[in-house]
Amino acid sequence: MAQNCLLIDLDGTLYHGERMVPGADTLITTLNEQGIPFLFLTNNSSATPQDVSARLNKMGIPATPQQVCTSSMATAAYIAEHKADATVAVFGEHGLRSAITEAGLTIVDSVDAIPDYVVQGIDREFSYQKLAEAGRLILAGATFISTNPDLLLPGAGGLMPGAGTLGSALKAMTGTEPIVIGKPSAILMNFAFTLLNTQASEVTIIGDNMMTDIKAGTQSGCRSLLLLTDEGVTTPQNIEIHQKLAESKPDLIKHNLQEIEQWVLTLH
């Protein structure tokens, strides 16, 4: 079977908050034992690959930094490809700043100079002042990049505004559509294909969200597998609505990680 590489969503698929979804540990162990190439694929720009793998290991899910692909990594690679010596104003957290720096790009913290790019991700210390600064730089000519369009994030006390909500405020202020890197954009997907050294036709993306995971599969040309549970973003109750909104349908549907593990064993 040609489609034997996997991109696996994290939040809602392998864990909820700090709680591992049952079967996540054995699924990843099976992938490692079978030698099936895969990456953990996340829109979350706040964490480094080291942070993500440490969090997974703490839950009992085996992971290495090399198995992690984040929107921050894809953002940095996108900018470096277009302008290797770019200056970047970063409105985001440690994972985003780290990726930008590691790509050899220059972070500009002063608002006196107009950078080549304004990059905005999740920022839990976002403020009115930051909104004003980022917006002014975009209005002055900096290219506006958003790490991902997610409007909501799960938090310990309930849903929280995601990077997409902050990006919506900047879009409203500037009238500028950002270049979006994360799912469902094909930019993150193509970056992941490069890391896997493969092409879209050989990849299946696994996730619980029609609007990001499954739509990303549709837009990038790879196969998609929807994890359909009562706890995920897409549930048996809302799947028809989500399919219409996403203008996409999954190629495969599984109802738990045990079913996915059994399916994985058919890949080799």
C-alpha cells in the first residue's frame, strides 16, 4: 500500500488537556515497532518540538523532538525560503521565537524599524498595546503571517481564544488578510511532507477536526482519517454540519484509537 506515512493531530486526538486518550500510547508504540513513518502535527505555535515531546512522554506517549512538526517550524521555514535574511516582529510565545531564531532570521523587538514580516501566533500575554504595535507595522508595509487560524483553545477553565482570534483582531484593524501557515493551509502540510521525505499521495492525516485536519487533507491532496468520538471537535452529532462547513469529507472514519491501530497494521 502506497499511503503509508502518517500525520497525527495531537489535542483532541491523542490527548484532551493533560489526559491521554485511551490507546494513544499503544498506537504510537505500534507505529514505532512497525517502522511506519509519522509525525505529530500541531497548529500550536507556543511550544518547541522538545516541549511537545516532553509533554507527550509525561502522559505515557512515546515521542522524540524529531517526530514533532509545529506551525512555528513551518512558519520559520516559509519566511526563510522567501527571504533568508528577513527581519521579523514576533507576536507570540517561546516556541515561535525559538523557531524563527533557529531558522537564522532576525527578530526585531523595536517598533521603530519596519520589519519584513509580522508573525502572530498564540500569545497569552497579548494586550491592547501589542495589538496596536502589530497593526501599525502591518499598515506600514510588513507582511502579515498568522501561524494558524484556530479560534478556540481548550483550557483548564474552559475554552480560550486561540491564535485565530488574535489574528482576526489584526485583520479587522488593518484590512489585511494574513498568510496562514497552519492547518488547513497546505503550507504546513507541504512542510511536513518535506520532513517525511515523501509526497501527498503517500500520506494520511489523522485528526478529530473537520475544519482543520480533514480540510487540510483535502487542500493538500493527501488521504484523511477522521477520529469520530463524542469528545472530539467533530462528533457523531455535528459531523454533517462540519462537513458542509469544511467543504470536505474524510476518506476514512474510525471511532477510537484502537480501531486506528488495527487499521495501521494493514499499512505494511
